[in-house]
Amino acid sequence: MTNRAKKLGFIGAGNMAGALIRGVLEARVYRAADLWVTDPLVAQRRRIRRRYAVVSAPDNRELVRHSQTIVLAVKPQVLPEVLEEIRGEANARALFVSIAAGVPLRSLEERLGGEARIVRVMPNTPALLGKGVSVVVAGSKATNADLRAVMRLFRAVGDALTVAREPLLDAVTGLSGSGPAYVYRFAEALIEAGVRQGLEPEIASRLVFGTIDGAAAMLIGTKMTPRELREMVSSPGGTTLAGLAALDGAGFMQAIIAAVSAATARSQELGAR
């Protein structure tokens, strides 16, 4: 290692990399001096430097050569080219963390060589606000210490947990990876419903956002199950039961289950390519 040595390097300086950098700095997991980044876009590198006082590495190979942990934060379609570029620098010394959706560990290990320590992570977009949930799975050469280090990294932007088998990441993708979009669609529907009942869009939006935020806080804060909370607010013969009956009649539960199933299947298809 030289005086260029850094504890953590990011190949890719987009939104998720920025969220992780902000998170680890605010949580004091790392200092700005411990980090550096690369990105082909000058604007991305400049944004990261200005916001977090993080320097740029000369190129991807230099970053890998002098980093203890490397986060592969590029789009899946770009990743093969990046892996080919850095393959010569990959060895058992450095830990690689991939957040590229749909790129399986076997592909990462083949492209980086048999000795590379790799951990794959499926985060979701609320990590941009420190409210994410990330799921971590270890490659064949990754150690328990590697898993703990990656968990610490992603807990700086929300919650993080592990699964023992990589195929479960497809279900994770279908549930929590795509899940925020399901919530946004639900919010759209609630707002539209309020408007159709005569509310102004601004008032309907405020009611919906506050309701979703409060309901999530109840789920987390009370430790009650969703069913228990639902039953608590469902008075016999009341308005809530009338609304729930309409949801059930329209196949609400089945539609959500189908959405997760479809997204999971698509994740499996992408990973098989």
C-alpha cells in the first residue's frame, strides 16, 4: 500500500454511492480522508467532491489497487466492462461489494478471478434518505468479518440483514427492491380517491403522505403485527371495515402478491442472462 491507500473506494459516484458516502460520514464509520471515488462523468465526481470533500482516484485500476474495500456502484449494463478493466488488480486482499441488481455472484467471481472476496447487496431507494433496507449475501471467498463490515456500511443508510442463499435475493428484489414503487402507486390511488370525493389535490396529498408515514411509524414503533393494527382500527359496522371489504372484493391482497411474484420472476430472468 502507498500513501494513496484508502479504506473505501467507490466505482461509480451516482445517487446510491452518494447516499452511502453521506451515511458513513454522518455515522462516523469512516472519515472523508478514508474515501475516494471514480466516475466517467465529470459532473458526478465534482458533485461528490464538493458535497463530501471526497477525492477522485485517477482511474478504476488505481482505486482497486489501493483500496481495502471497493463498492461497485455502477449500472448492471456497465458492470462487465468495469470488471474486465479491474480484473488484473483483483485479489484476495481487497473486498468487493456489488450493488448491481441482477448480477449474480457466480458472474462476479468469474470476472474478478477465483480469489476475490465478494459480497452482493440489494439496497432500495429509501437509502437515499437514510431509510433504506438492504439485504446482504456472501460470495464463496467472503468471510464472516467481511459480512459484518458490509452490514456496518449499509446500516449507515438504514437497516441491513443477511440471507444465507443468493437465490433469495430475487424475492428480496421483488419485495423491498421494487416495494417502494408499490407504495407510491398506492399513494397515487389514495390521492385520486380523495380528489374524487371532493378534496383538493394538495389536501389529499398531505393527508395521504401523513397517513402512510404514521401507519409505518405504528408498525415499527408498537411492535404489533399488521393484522393486529388493522383489527384495532376496524370497528364493527364502521367505515374502515366498509373500505377493507371493497379492497378485498377488488382482489387487493392478490394483486400485491402477484406484483411481488412478477418482480421476483423478472429478477430471476435478468440474473440468468
